[in-house]
Amino acid sequence: MIKKLLSKQETKHQLKSSHEYSQASFTWVISLTLTVILLLNSFDFTGGTIKPWVFAAFAAYALFTIIQIIITLLIRRDFQSQGEIRRSTRILGYIQLLSIVTGNLFTVTFGFNLIKKQKPPEYTIAVYMLLTQLFVIAVSALNLFKPYVSNTFLPAMAVLLIIAVIQLIALILVARYVTTNSVPPRMAWLAFPVILTAVTGNIFALVLGINLLAKIRKNGNPAMTRWGDVWVKLTANSTAMSGLFFVIFLFCLSVSSLFTFDYSIAIDNNYSAILQPPSLVYPFGTDNFGRDLFSRIVFGARISLIVGFASTAIPVVIGGVLGAISGYYGRHTDNIIMRLLDVLYAIPGILLAIAIIAAFGANTVNLILALSVGAIPTYARTMRANVLLVSTFEYVDAARAFGSSNFSIIFKHIVPNSLAPMIVKSTLTIGAAVISTSSLSYLGLGVEPHIPEWGNILKIGSTYLETHSYLAIYPGLAIIGLVLSFNFLGDGLRDALDPKLD
């Protein structure tokens, strides 16, 4: 009886600690939710008809969701009977790879993770690198159905396809030769071409190349670096990697859209195509001026990312410097800096932003400055608290004993060891910056009205909620998706950078 109870507890512990089982459970829940959404959208309740393309997507999602549930049950059975996943169960992961035709990121990534037993972080990064490239190609290929495309469309698509082939080869080689602790030195010739493919905005390619070179430099040394340790933890977190994928996908799409999308379709009025419903020609429909909503959302991602990152980077730098100086010198310097920042902190951020824009005018630069100023005190407080803690460590005293200058001690020894909380905080607050950008644009106080930005698009769509709701739904989903992605990524970074979880 006691042995049976211990065996049950051991099985439960194995299931909880198994990355494959956790991801399998997460995947079938998400996939089932998407399947139900597609089912509800496949019926036109007003006309009593079925939308054939949406229903076909529902059927495909339902098929792979059923397979996913079966695989999850098989994994549970394998742990209960053998304590590990059988080879026959892992082979089913190849079936889930076919779900890439449906665009179901969750089942595809699960399939890649299931087919390989030992997964170094480079393998996971390579998988997301290839998926990002394929998704960008698929989205860009929708322009083939439009009346006309940009002059650079065909050569740009050819380059994207060549890069996808290079990244596929990289994935195969990484899966075959890279282990958790070492990389063959000959893989250096692969790292440099992979890094070059990051020119499309695919940051996964850059990270993969850097990781390969870092491991080659270690020459098989099993000691884990801080950079490597972070990626080991981050790649094991499915929600964090999903969030990172969506952010990098939008960034990569924003870079590629310079050559694969025609900007005139997003800004020029087309009175012969006013308020068209979603179709292959116009995947998200058209607005009240006949502008393609799909193209406008793609170009709007560029604005949201630029404003989000810039309005976060500026207060990180300024607030970080002020907080570091305040925390290191203390006393009168600390009182002067922090009391001035307290005055700024007392003003509501959104109210301060509105006041700055009202005074200097509504444009992208003023919007970035308006959002940046209000965030400086929070970053200064965070950095000050970290500096006060790090300043008490022995290596700081040793630097003073060796005669290092205050500037060297602050920015060479203290600040680099105080950045982890700042990185996590900045990741979490980029989402808030995206919401603020869209909110101010919605009110007419952000980006110029003629520029395709998600807040501007949502403002137009809000007037057609009853008749053409898709005009507000799609930009709203884009905002929600980007903000959630940054939040998921921030939570993952917090766990990866927290030494208490080691």
C-alpha cells in the first residue's frame, strides 16, 4: 500500500516537472479555445449560412486538437507505466508539425519539442527562428491577391525564401550536432550566416548565432554562463517564448513590409472599395475610405513598436543614471534628485502626456517624449534600490581599495549588476506604453491622423461597431496580442533572472 502511494506521488511529481507534459496540456487547451472560436465564427447567424473557408479552418484545427489531446493522454500513460515518454509517442510529434498549414503556432512548437528528447536552448531558438520566417512569408504572400503589389515584392519574397532555406538547414544541423554543454567548432561557419539572416528583423537568428559562438568559445566547459542560464530557463517557458515570438514576428514583419507591402494601399483612398468585408483581396476588409485594413495594421505595428521601445528606452537610460547617482552618493545628492523626481511622480503620467502634447503639438516625436518623461521616476526608484543593495557587496569595496574612480565603480561594477530588475520592468512597461500610444491616438493626441497606427484605426472602427464590427475588432486584437506578449515575456524574464529560483 505504501509502495503504491509512493509510486503515485512519484508519477505526479514527474508529470509536474515534465516540460513536455506541461506544454502538451497548455497546447490542447489553447488549441481547443481557438477551435471553438473558429466554430462560432463559421456560422452567419443573421443569414443562416456557413462560411466555407472559416468552417474548413475549424475542421483543420479540430483535427489537430483531437490529436493533441490524444498525445497528452499518451504522455500521461507513458509516465505512469515507464516513467518517461516512449519513442512511439514522440513520433506523433511529426504529425503535429503538419499543423503549420493552419498557422497554429502552439501545436507546431509542441511537435518540434516532442520529437527531440534532449533540447538545448539553441534548438528551441532555431525552431522559433524558422517559424518566424515562415509566418512572415505566409503573411507577405497574401499580397498576391491584391490588385497590385510593390515593385520590390518579388525580389523581397525570393530573399525571404532563401533565408528560410538557410534557417531550415541551421535547424537541422543544430538538432543533430548541438548539445546542452557543447557545440562542435566547425559550427562557427554556420553561426555567421545565421547572424546575417537577422537583417530581416528576425532577432531569433541573431540570438542563435551569438549562442553558438558563445558555446564554441567555451570549448565544452560545463560551467554555465549567465547569458546561457537565462536562455535555458526562458526557452523552457512556453508562454514566455510565445510572447517573444509574437513580438519578434511583428518586428520582422515590420522590417519586411518595407519591401513586400505597398504603403499606398494603406493610405490612399479607394472609393470603389469602401467598407468591403474580409476576403482574399482584403483579408481584414476595408475602411470608410476604401483603405486596406490588413495593410494598415501591418504598418501600424511599426509605429507601435517604435513608440513602445523608444518611450521605454529613454526613461530607462535617464532614470537609470539618476537612480545610480542618487543611490551611490546618498545624503544631499540623493535628497535633491529624489525630491525633484517625487514632484514629477506626483503628476499622473497620462495627464502629463496630454499636457505636453497639447503644448507642443501631436506628432510621433512629441508622443515619445510625452510618454518618456512620466516614466523616469519609476525607473530611477528601481535603479536606486538596486544600487543601494549592490553597493554593499565586497567587490565594490575591493574596487574602492584598488583606487577605482567613482564613475568606474558606478558604471563598471554596480550598474551592470543592477540591470536585471530594470530589464524585467522595462519589458512589462512596454505593453503599457503601447496602450498609452493607442489611447492618445484614439483621442486625437498621438500620432498624426493620416498615419496608419492602431489607435487611429480603432478610432475609425469604433464608429462602425454595429454595421462593420471587424474595423474595430482586428486593431483591438492586435493591441491586446502585443500587450499580452510583452507581459508574458516580462513574466518569463522575471523568472529567468531571479536567482532565488535557481
